[in-house]
Amino acid sequence: MNAGGSLPRQVTVLGLGLFGGGAGAARYFAERGVRVIAADTRAPESLAETLEALKGLSIEYRLGRPHRAEDFAGSERVIVNPGVPPASPGFDLARAAGARLDTEINLLFRLCPAPIAAITGTNGKSTTVALLGEMLRAAGRRTWVGGNLGGSLLPEVDRMRPEDIVVLEISSFQAQRLPWSGVAPRLGAVLNITPNHLDRHADLAEYAEAKKELLRGQGPLDFAILNSEDALLKGWAAVGRGTKFFFGATEDAAQGFRLEGETVALWRPGARAEVSLRGLKLPGRHNRFNASVAAVSAWLFGAPVGAIASAAREFAGLPDRIEFVAEKGGVRYYNDSIATTPESTLAALEAFDTPLLVIAGGSSKKLSFEALGRRMAARARRVILIGCTAPEIEAAIVSAGGPAPLRAATLLEAVRAAAAAARPGEAVLLSPACASFDMFRNYAERGRCFRDAVRAL
């Protein structure tokens, strides 16, 4: 396994999942002649896309039933999918079998010959990762983008070179398990910390500690990018040994960066630069912040200012992130299906200066909608709610003095209701503030459904 040691004879992948990590690990080992057992409690039909991607590989599947000791017997290593919760019986079975616990992202860190930039945070990480990738490519660097965004890069690791750069989006679930291998990125950025995944993490403190693991293993030659405007992150100066670059730093700081209108000022001992964000297509100050983090990260990897600014101007954004879908009858429709927390939707609301009709609701992450209710009452002309959380969001809006929202049984029905109520010059925004699992497999399917419904109007 190169830097990771010799290949094991047998591994168990605990949780295949739908976002590439489990499949990436299974493919990596199967293609190298390792016996691979893939164990997932979900039925094969719910894993159809993943199974199709692994078609033709020699993998033994144990699907659609509780985990058993036989799924782990003889496995020297168990690769744990990020979505597998700590309470899964698979952990005890793996330990009883004497297997080493590992993750796909930890394997990539150990095997990758190139420096890694890893971005985490509650909001904005996908956009920041994609934009950083474009900035580095514009600078002529061979760049690999993956993790939560773009899927597993593990099967590609043998093609990577030391002069390349790998840019990863890292979730709290992935970061929480980095200590299993003691790995850390050359550059780690934490954008913000707001309540999220409280159906998995006990509280905000545990969630923040998981994110902190991204930086804890860094050394003095590594870089840590942090946001001093975030109440939690401004206190992370002593986390890890990496050199800290704070967004919003004052001139007396030895290094840092800040946004001055449409310009990002960047500095470190012996060097200073300014990057123009004029012409940035992404709306809202939160996206100028994301672009600022990408800019300082690219600069620290040696990208010229001109290449960074050019990539920022050309970047059109990602699907499901305040994505412009269509204009119908003078009404513009935007897909922000990635907004799975109230804070994400609050940021989306601030990105517009036109009257808004907002479609929200979904499955619960056990988060408060109080602040969102107040802002929706003040900002949205009409709110249409779907999903399990509709009663909670409605209560928050009404208690803030807003009118009772409309209810819709399906997203298609919600789009049609919004279209019937919208006036020329207004915008319809899907920004659910919730997860999607009560009605869809994931946020991407929800986004596709929204785009299809809008285009069919």
C-alpha cells in the first residue's frame, strides 16, 4: 500500500453508502486482489447506484440484514463509511474480530504523494473546494478534487504525483475519525461552525470538536485557515501547530487575510498580495467569503494573483447551491437544495435583494428554527412548506408575526403553488433548511426534482 504498508489479505467495508466513500474503498482493494466483503444493513435496491458502479469487481456482498460476526471474521482491516454511526453494532463485531478500524479518507491521506488541502465547515465548503480547484488549475497545477464533493479519489491515488495538489471537502464525520491514523492536511480550512447533524453528534460542542480534528495533527509547516468572525473559530489559535491565517485579521497580525469591498488582501511575513473578486458570479457576502478562503489557500500554494482572480471571475457555481434554474413569466427560480440547516437558508435569504417566495422543509436534524422563522417573517413574501418539519417551521414563522405559510404535499405541488403566487420581478427560492430523507434519497435528488418541476411550468 505504498505509504500505508503492505496490502491486507482481506478487508470488510462497513457501509457501502451512496456518496462514493464505501465504493471507493471497495474498488481500491478489489482491484489490487484483496478479498473484499461489503456489509450494509440497507437492501440492495436502495444501493443500486453504488452496486452498479462496482459491477464486475470481485466483492462479496452482505446486504439488507443486521451485521454478523461472519462479516468481519478474517478481515485485517475494516473500512468504516462516514455515514456509519458510532453506535453501530459493526464496531463491536470488528473489534472482536481483531480488525483495525480505518476510513477511506484516512487511507487517501496516508497514500497520497501530493500535498492535501482539506476544507470543512457547516456551510460553503463545496463551493470553496470547487473554486480552489479551479484557481489551482488556472495556475497550471494538476489538481484532484474529491472527498464529499466529487466522490472518492482513493482509486486514483496511483496516478497522483508529488507536484500535484489534492483538494478535499471533509465532513464532520470524516474529520472525527482522522485521529485513527494521526493524519492531517498540508492546508486545513474551517469556514464556520453552526449547529448541524445534531441527530448524530450529541451537541454543538461535540460537533465542533469533530471539525477541530482536521487541524489537531498539523505541524509548524502546515497552514490553518480560520474565520475570526465565527464565535467559536476565533478561539482556535492554539489548535494544532499549523500557521494560522484568520479571515478578518487586522494589519498588526503577522499573517492573515480580509475582504475589502471586492478585493481580498492577503499577507504573510515577507509577502503581500491583493486579489480582485470583481465579476464574481456567485451572489451574497457569504460567497465572497468562500472566494476569499479559496484565494488565500491558492496563494499559499504559490498560485499567481492573476490566475486566482481569473478563476474567480469564470466560476459559475455548483448545482444545488443558489443555482439559477430558469426565468418563467418574469419570475426567476433558484435551487438551493444543499441548504440542509437553518443557517444555510439564512445565508441564502441574504443573497437576494428582490422579493422572495421560499420553499422550505424536509426531515429533521433536531435544529432550532427560531432565528429562521424571524427572518422568513421579515424577508419572504410567501413561504411554502413541505416535509416532516413543516409544523415546526410554520410555528416559528407565526410566532415571529409572519403569516401562516402554505403547505404542500410534494415538492412538485410546492413549485406549482409558488408559481401561481409569484409576480414578475420576484424570485422563487428552494432553500429547505432541512435534510431531504423524508421525501428523497439525498439533497441532489431533491434538487433534480425542483429543476424538473420548474422547467415543466
